[in-house]
Amino acid sequence: MTSSPTPPRPSIGITALGTYAPPRVVTNADFETRMDTSAEWIESRTGIRERRFAAEGEYTSDMGVRSVQDLLARDPDALRDVDLVICATATPDALFPSTAALIAGQVGLTGAGAFDLSTACSGFVYGLGMAQGLILGGTARRVLVVGAEVLSQLVDQDDRGTAILFGDGAGAAVVGPVPEGYGFQDFVLGADSAGGPSLYARCMADRLPNGFPMGDRVGMNGREVFKFAVRVLGDSGRQVLAKSGLSSGDVDWVIPHQANVRIIEAANERFGVPMSKTVMNLDRYGNTSSASVPLALREAVDDGRVREGQQLLLVAFGGGLSWGSCTMKWWGGAPSLTALAQRAEVTA
């Protein structure tokens, strides 16, 4: 008996995109008044000039909702057929109810499946991968993926090693069917808990399984995180390109996790894409963890750098230690996925 050919895999990608950044701007100069540092020192070592901090009483679900509201302002029908919500966050409002459920209940998706995803800064890329798999597996029709963080409330604001790095923000994307030839191509996801002592935030336990004691705030060994990040960003970027049958020359834009400009530069050298093809907004937002990739992607779409048909490479790393990379062919056929100038022409 001759076996029938395997049907082509449906094309799944991003069909709507929205973001939110709190209005409060915290500059490097603001840190000079309370710790032994200078604005020049911070920028020279990280590439960060300023970041956004949430207002008092503003939490992850609040910012996640605002990113979805931005998405809906751009595309009022964007949530149609969404039956699952994933929130990637290291700063949930509560262990339960999930922040995803809190967001769903405020944006008209009560009754949809909802869960939080915890891989820190790589969470949004993980969430896109989970969404694609759940749609292809028949569990969901469309998935709302939110990356949102209030890291300013988790780090020790008197610790020069962490306070200067992190900011707050949120991004939301709807994942669903897109025209053939567009959307996600492949993912590479990974984690190695041996690196946990280098970047952690405790919850129930006071120590890791290897006996490493955890403090009450974010702990980070900057030197070890730098070495890890350069290696896994570079390696996972190369791996996902190879898995997709692509080379570095095929990439139009890299959308990296915005952690440190030196990390991004070193990682780009490893997978062979120049910084001129890299979307950066680290200088204005700092490290927003799971929100950094959608914030950068949204900005590049709005200003016209990312256009329909272009080849994107998304790369991220996070606490855990974790990493995630993704290749995708950008589809710009929905109202929120084109440049601001193009949308203005349509509505004029």
C-alpha cells in the first residue's frame, strides 16, 4: 500500500500586535543620587540611558491589559476566535489566579483557557512557540500571548548590579493562521538549571536544590550571565537558522532580547548578522524581560523597518537559565502589522 503524502503544515504566525510602556521615565542620572555610579558609567557598560517604571499600584496584569487595549485600538477585531491566553512573566500579580486569567477577564476573554509561563526574559519567544504548537495540535484556534513585567518592584533599587538594568513594560500578540509562506518557521527552546545561581528570583524555597541560598530580591552574577547569554544567543540563533534551512545572509532583521548592548553585539558576531540589521531600543527601555522582544518588534513595525515578506530572527535568553529563538516570515496583512504611515493612509 502506498502511503499518502503528509499534508503541508498550516502556516501560523502573528496576526495582531500591541504594546504598553509606563509613562514614568527613570534616567541614569536618577541613580546618581542614591548609589555610587554615574550616568556615563551605566550607559558605557550597558547601552541603557533610561527605562520606564510602573506607577505605584500598577502591576503586571494592569500593563498586560493596556498592551491588549493598544492592540485592539489598532485592530478592533483582533481577539476574534481567541480561546487561550498565555502570559509570560517573572512578576505575576499572584501565583493564582494566573495573571493570564486576570488579563483575559478584563479584555473580554472570560472563559478562555489561561496560564502563566515562567522562563523570565525568554518567555515571549517561548509563548509564541507554545501558541503555535497548541494551534497545530487542535487545542486552540487563536492564542493571545502577553509578555509583561514590573521588574522595578522585584529588584533591589539600591543594588547597582541590578537596579540600573531593568524596566517595566508589556507586549501582546495574537497568534493564529496566516497566508501560506508566512509566519513561524522553526523554534529552538532550552534551559539549564545549572546556571540558576547566576540569575534568580526566589518564591517558596530559600535555596536552590544544589544548596545555593537565594536572597529576597533578584540575584545576578553579571559576569556569568554575560558569558552564558553570548553563548546561548549565538548558538540558538545559529541552530534555528540551520533548522529552518536559512543562513545569516537571509535574515533581514534580528529582534533580540534587550538586555545589554555588549551581549547583543557579541551574540550577533556568533551567528553572523551585523548590528545594522538588529532592532535596538534598549537605550530607552532597559531590560524589560519578557516584554522586550514585542516592544522592539512593535517599534520596528511602526517605523517601517519590518515589512511584509521580510525574514526575522527572534532570540532571547533569561533566568533559569533559559533561551529561545525563532525564525519567521513577517506577514503585514492585518491592521496592526503595518507601519504607522501606511495605516494613516488607509484611514485618511
